[in-house]
Amino acid sequence: MLADWYHWIKAFHIMAVIAWMAGLFYLPRLFVYHVERAQRPEPVQSFEIMEEKLLRVIMNPAMIASWGAGLALVAVPGVVMWDMVWPWTKGAALVAMTWFHMWLAAQRKGFLAGTNTLSGKRYRAMNEVPTVLMVVIVISVVVKF
């Protein structure tokens, strides 16, 4: 029965979310450095390697694990009260966070293709997106309004 594994699933979910968030915080910062170095005659291949490894080895598996464990938690009877606001705000923020993840992956492809048009300043601003979404998710889950 899934309820017997609730605490293990929840622990795995928290660990996956931490790994995913670390990547969501770090990848836009790498993009800032990448953009700023690309304007100089210095090579940027090391940024391309770091960005690719972060996305492929850490962020993608962590996002998938976060979704999988989160959906497993939702399947445990009595965990989610659908008549309350909090599961809907968390869900909306989670969809936005997943969109941001995909946007970052698309930006990485733009760097590889040489078509990136965003500035370091824009990536610095985008670096705040996961923080705002994290605040919405944590308040939703902890306060349960």
C-alpha cells in the first residue's frame, strides 16, 4: 500500500526538489557568465560543458524524480485536500517551474546555435523566477490555506 511508503516517498521528493532547485538557481547564473565571457575573446566551451552537464545529469533527473514522487504523494489518500486553495497554488507554481526549466533548456540550445540574444542583466533577472516560485510552493504546502 502506498500509504505505508509515505514517509520514504516524501523524503525522496524533498531530496529531488532540493537538487532540482539547486540547478534552477545555478543555470541562469552560468548563463550570465557565459554571455559576459562571450563578449570577450575568451573561449566559452567550459560554460557549454558545465551547462550541459548540469541540465542533463542533475536537473532533468531531479525534475522527473520530483514530479514522480510528488504524484505518488498525491495518490496517498488524505494527503491532499482538493477543496482547499493550497494544492492549486502549488500545482500552478510547479507548472510554472517546469516551464522555466524548459525555457532554460531552450536558452542553452540558443547558446550552442549562436542565437542567444539575451543579456547578462536579463539572465540575472530571470534568476529570481525560481525563488518566487519556491516561496509560493513552500507557503502553500506549509501554511495550507
